[in-house]
Amino acid sequence: MELRHLQYFKAVARHLHFRNAAASLFISQPPLSRQIKELEEELGVQLFLRNNKRVVLTEAGKYFATTVDSIFAQLEEGKNIARQIHQAADSGELKIGYISSVYQPHLAEVLKNLRDVFPYIKTSLYERPTIKQIEALEQGKLDVGILRAPVQSDKLTVQTLFFDPFIVVVPNARMQFDSLNDLANFIKGKPFIFFNKEYAPHYYDKLVEICRRLGFKPDITHEVNNVHSIVQLVEAGLGVSILPLSLKQQYANLQLSFIDLTEIPVSTEVVLAYKQSNLNAALKWFIENYKNK
């Protein structure tokens, strides 16, 4: 069986007319009929019922048509991916999504090193919440995403980067807390500043879980959609928050106090997500080097 046999079968199945199918293939009808007969003999099935008035697919032919469509779709995808890999070897664009609550200097360092290896690659960064990143990755609008689990998509490959515990963030208090009860009593009556629930639902649930373990329900007074606004509002004295420990280094210059929650083993998983079919040399390099830092 050769590729032309499948191309000829596909044309006849589409037109259900041998003369029209032959015209679409720019060949005469007799060679087309001969190729279809060879295909049927090789398969050992009749693919078409034909007489002087009409041509119809048999049940076996209908099934084989779906298989052939799938084969050609895979071939087309393979051609596109091969072109992308070729084009991205030396040039192209790498579209990277990230969440605001990930330590940025690490990303900057990897991108700087990427430039040394792929000097003609253009990198575009998009700050997006996890939900929006998943959608963009599935649609091919992003090549790779740095986000927080869970990533509920069967179209994406997900790799763990690290598990991030939580800390309480308050205006610079210079206070010592001898127990979780002392900490809970200090923050439970204060306004909370946190992500909007629709913006980061899983993250929001983590906050509620931690507060529940501390023995109270948080009074979420201010909702925002990025971590920079959260820490600035906390520093301004508008409330308190609970954030990932990995952010402590990023905002060490602000007038804030960071209080560990080591006795509450709640954490979030930071992951890389991408489509396996989108892998090219530059994307592979980025994944390996970001993951191993």
C-alpha cells in the first residue's frame, strides 16, 4: 500500500464519483479505478458499491475513510511540527506564560542564558493566571507556561518544578509569635488581601484551608489579580495576606514581616506545562534549564 492509494481513495470517498475524483487528481479515470481495485485487493474488502448511476461507501469503506482522514491529519501535523522545529533552530519566537507569584529573577537568568545559545530567538513574556495559561497553551498561543497545579488538561505535558509552602505576610510588625494560636489571634480580626476567587480558584481555596486550620474564616476585604498589588497593599497597612514562601526573597526590600507556617503542611505545586507536539530546540533548552535551576 502506497500513499497514492490513500490519496486516490480519499478523493473517491469525497466525491463519490470516479470521473469527478479523477479530475480532482488530474488523472484519467481508468488508472484511478485500477488503483482503487488494487487497494481493495490488498485489504481484502470492498470499499465502494458502484454501478452506472452512483457510488457509495460500504460499511468497511466508511470505517477506512475515518482511518485515512486520521492518517492525513497526522501527516499534516507532522509536516507543520517539522517546519516549526527547523525554523526555531536558529530563529523564531518563544512565548512564555508565567504567574505573578513566581520568583522573577530566576526566569530572567534563564532567558539571559537562552540568548547566548539561541541569539536570534525572540522571547515574549505574558503574565497570566493558571486558568488563562492552560487555555492559551492548548490553543498554541503560548509555548510553555510556569503555573501552579492542578493543570486539568489532557493536551498538555506537566513537569513539577517545586512545592511551595505558605507564609503569613503582615506590615512590618517586629513581633514574635510563640505559637500558632498567637499568630491566629493576631491576624484573624484583620482584613485579608488576596487573589480574586475567579482569577485563581485553587489558590483561593488554599488560603481558606490554611485559615480554617488556624481556626477562623478570613475576612477577604481586598481582591486583586497580581501578587505585586497584594504586597503593596499589605505594606500600606490595608490588611494581611498569606502568600507562597518563594516570594519572600523577591519582596525582602519592602516594609513587611514574613511569618512561617511550618506547622501547617499546606503547599502549592509549581509546574511547567507545554504541548509535547510543540517541542523545538529552543523550547527543549528552556524547559531543561529552567527545571534544573
